[in-house]
Amino acid sequence: MPDPVSWKVVEKGWRALDAGGEEIGKVDEITGDREADIFDGLTVVKGHLGKPRYIASENVGEIRDGEVHITLSSEAFEALPAFAEPVEEQIIPERSTWYQRLAWWLTGRNR
């Protein structure tokens, strides 16, 4: 059995195991603040064409070299919604001119 490790060494492609020890997918992305040592969670993808699903840090049990143990069953994992990147939204000032608004729209900053 591999040794326990810190969340900071988890890499994309590590095996993700459910509460029963069965592989449910691979780690796709790790979220957190490394400097403050705050682990938020990670996304796991099942198969090559699967959608990533977000696993909050509360649902991560053990982290061992090459594998992450999730406290959820495979059914609970399958029931998680697909992960979507947060959308950054900016507000255009009310008093901006039409050409400023057009510039914002053309550069995609209106979303």
C-alpha cells in the first residue's frame, strides 16, 4: 500500500478511488491555495470522454502516492453534477459611451 502524502503533491492522472476502493476515474485538476495550505477539492474524470466532476475537500479521505481515496460511493460520485468553470463577469459602467461598450463587447469582456 502506498504511503500517505500531502494534497500539494497530487498530480493530474492520479487514480481516484471510491469508498469501496474501486477506481472511479482520474484526477483532472486540483484546487486550493498552496501558500496558505488550503485544499478546496479536485475534479475527477471517468474515462477519456467523461465530464469532470468536482469533489469537495470534505469528501476526500486519504491521499496516498498515486491515488486519492474519496469517501463517496461510486453511485454518489455518478450523481454529482458535471463541473463547469466559473464565469468571470464584469459590469460595464452605466455612463460609458457607445464606443466603450462596443470595445467591451468586441473584446469579450462583457461576459
